Amino acid sequence: MVPLRSAEDVTWGIFLEPIYRASELLYYPALAGILALLFYSLFEAGRLSAAAFGRRSTSVWLRSYGGGQPTGTPPGRLAIIGHLPPDATLNEAEVLALRRLEGIRIAARVAPMTGLIATLVPMGPALVALTDNDLTRMAELLRNAFAAVVIALAAASIAFWVANVRKRWCAEELVAVEKRLGAGHEL
């Protein structure tokens, strides 16, 4: 015989069941998001590697640019200077730098959160499988949960690294822009 549930149990069940179902709906979009973030992070890491190859002579050129007399042609793969109009202000250069960093910085922050979603959603069914002594099902659910968080953390780590290198590059260029504008030159 099934014990009767209290009115409080029934009331909470009415509210909690839709929340549980909604959280289950987030699992596959979270997995898709994790894979998209991983591919985006790897793509940006490849772009960073190509840009690093093109920026080998950048520091010397940036010093001469900031001094008002750039020597030679600008090196390839500048983060912001090549994208600014000649009459740009320092504030416009800073906004452009933030805009160019925005995507990878968001990826670095969203990937761990998405990994947490993909980890926690299967934990409920895994615990239910444990109470039913279905260790095979529990192990499968836990494997999927932890695989998702590992991939999400890898994507976040790559994105964080790319964002920090690009931030340093933008800062170097902003210093040169500030020096150039302070000396009364146009960009």
C-alpha cells in the first residue's frame, strides 16, 4: 500500500515537477553550447597563433609609433591601431579594444557555467538510479556529467588564455596611441 502524501507534499510537487522538467530541457542545449564554445575557443587560439607570428616586430614599431615617427610599415595583425580612423580619440580606441575582446571574454566566463549546468542536470537521475540499485545507469549518467564539465573547463581555459594575451596586446597599443595623441599627432 502506498502511503498517502500530505497536502504540503502535493503542493510542492506541483511547483517542483515543472522546474525539474525545465532543467532537463537545458541539458542538450548546454552540451551543444559547450561544444560550440570549445570550437570557438580553439578557433580563436588558432587566430591568436597566426597573429602572434605576424606581431613579431610589433614592440619596436609601437615605440616608434608612440614617439610620433613610426619606422617602416605597420606590422600585420595589430589589434586596434589599424582599425581606427585618423581622427579617433583615446576613448574611441579603448572602446574598440573592449569590443575586440568581448567575444572571447564572454566565452571564458560562460563556458564554466554551461559546464555546471551539464553536470548538475544528470546528477538527479544518477541519484535516482543509485536508489534503484541501477549502478550501470548511474555510472553512465555520471560519466556524461563529468565529461561535459571537463570539456567546458578546457574551453574556458583556452578562452581565458587567448583573452589575456589579446588584452595585453590591446594595452600595448593603447599606450602607443596615448603617447601619440599626447604628442599632438593624429593616428
